Amino acid sequence: MKSDIWRQTPASVKLLYITSFIMNLGFYALIPYLTLHLTGSIGWTLAMAGLVLGVRQFSQQGFAFLGGMVADKFGYKSTMILGMSIRAIGFALFAFCTKEWHFFVAAILSGLGGSLFEPAGSAAYAVLTPDAIRKEVFAFRNVLQNVGVVGSQIVGTALASLDFYWLSLFAGALYATTAVVAFLFLPPIAATNTKQGIWSSFSHVLHDQFFLKYTIVLIGYYYLYMQTFLTIPQLVEDIMHNKTYVGIVLSTISLSVILLQMKIVEWLQSYKQRLILIGIGAMVMGIGLFLLMFANHLWLLMLDAFIFSLGTMISMPQIVDMVPRFAPKEHVAAYYGFNGYSLAIGGTVSQLFGGWIYDVGKNLDMQWLPWTLCLLVGMVVVWNLYRMEGKLEQQLSPSRVK
């Protein structure tokens, strides 16, 4: 981040950076290895492991709209702290799971915690950040999150090689730490919707037809993005026969973001067609995933992961910056929460259907099947966002977050 932008960044946003970093360290240390734990030590199929991940994902994003409305009404700080605490309990519970239903309970708690802190946190970033530097602030958050991802691969690989029990407790402890840090040091962030009821937010979002269509199209983007947590780790282990290489491939994605994210934002600064940029990013992600079907060596896996990361770097800053451009200030967390349905549905389909189609392709000796589908999804996303771009300006909220 450039020094002048850093100076313009409020101290409260810098503290949010710290909490984002710690949470991503905990999340990415656990989730990729949860898949391998379920399919390895527990002996589940990849489709069954995908069901647990899908339940966690839908518990988070499926209730994020409600979590966002609660945050708009009662304040961002308290909602974030509550969500972090619930996530800490959910992650720690994975250490004690011995039966199938135990894993689903832990997954649901983990997801419900995220449904509270994620929309509240994103809204806090948007409300506290000056409009002129918001895209750069979100881009730098993406960089810091990936610094956390790189650190998580080192910690996750080390702890998973010892025992999944310690990895779960470690991830839960990190979320508990963020709750304490936010409680002690984050200043109160006032609710923006104290005059209207929760159902007013609900009605306002559902009447924004263009935003609803935008959210639906993003389902395809998140179908691609969530391959990171299921099929990519499984493919790497199937090819390399060693869990250590999963961390190397996932770290390739994160290191690419760390090194190039801010530069790519700078290169694309003059390109104002934001929806098209999101679509181009999704198409690049689809290409990177499609090329995985030719990968038979670590270097090819890393190259394809790098191409995939380029797509995320093009799309992600635009995605998080678009929501406050649609949303009136008093409904910004509700808009973030509703937009989370794209991740809820896309992520759940990715982890349920994606895991199933990976198993089908493997059993039928059609390894190209899941990756070709990813390419087709990327094409659908870019086409629909291209068609929407011409109508964008007239749809942006006149009272959006400044």
C-alpha cells in the first residue's frame, strides 16, 4: 500500500486489518486440512466431506443477511465480537468430534459465527473508510488475508502432521483472540439503521432487482473460488501422495496475491467497467482450474494455481467494493449479508456437487470432467456480467456509502 493511502487509512481500519489477518490464519489453517482429515483419518468419501463443508458454508452465508440486518440495527462491533466467539467454539469443537453428527454441529456453529462477524466486518470497513481509497483498502485487506493464509499453511501442515486435535484447538484459540482484541481496542462503531426496523432492510434489499441479479451471477464466481477448499487439495494429494504439497500449492495462490494484488489494482485503476472486470477475473479462474486436468507434477499444479490467483486478484477488490456502491448507507451490512447468498449457494454447490463430480470423474476415468465444468462456469459468469455492465450506472444508489 502506498504511504499516502496508508496515512489516510483510519486507525480503526488498521485494527480491523489485524483481526482480519488473525482470523484468516485460523480459518485457512483448519479448513483445507479438515477435508483431508475427513477423507483420510475418518474414512469418508469426498462427497461426504463436501457435505460438512457445505453445511458450514450455508450456515454462514445463508444467515448472513439476517446477521447483516442485526449489525445495521445494533452495531458492528458487538455483532463482530459475538460472531468471533461463536466461531471460536465451533472450530475448537472439531477437536472432540467422534461421530458424524458431531462434525455437523461443529460446522453449523462455525458457520453461524461467520454469519455475524463477516457482514458486520465488511460494513465496518466500508463505513469507516473514505470513498476515495476504499478499493485500495479492500485490496490491502485481501493481501493481509493471504499473508495469514501463507502463515496458516506452515502452522496447519505442522499441526496436522502431529494431530488434527491440536490444529482445531489452535484455530479456535485464534478466533477467541480476535474477539478479545476487538473488545479491548476497537472503538464502538455505531449502528447505521437505528430508525428503521429489520424488516425494512429486508424489504429494501429484495426490491433492488439489479442487485439481486448481480448476487445470482456471483454464484458462479464462488463456485469457482470454493474449489480451493475441496477439489484442489484433493487433486494435489491424489497426484503427489503427500499432504505437505497441499500447503505448497495453496501458498502459491496466497504468495501471488501478496506480491501482485496491489499492483494489479493500480494497473486496473483507470478501467471503470467494474462488472466486466469481475467477469474477466472469473474467466481467468476458470482457465486456471481447467488446466489442472493436465497437471501431473508439482510445478504444473503451482502454475495453474498462479493463473487461478490472477483471476481472484482481478475480481475480488471489485466485488467487495461494489456492494457499498449499491447500498444506501443505512442498509450496507444488510446488502453485504444478502450478497453472501452468492457465496452460500455457490460454495455449497461447489463443495457438494463439486466433490461428487470429482469422485464421478475419478471413478469413470474422466478426470477432465470437474475442470471442464469450471471453465464453462467462468464463461457463463463473464457473459452475464458483460450484459449487465451497460445498465450499471443508473442502478447505483444515490445515498451509497461515502
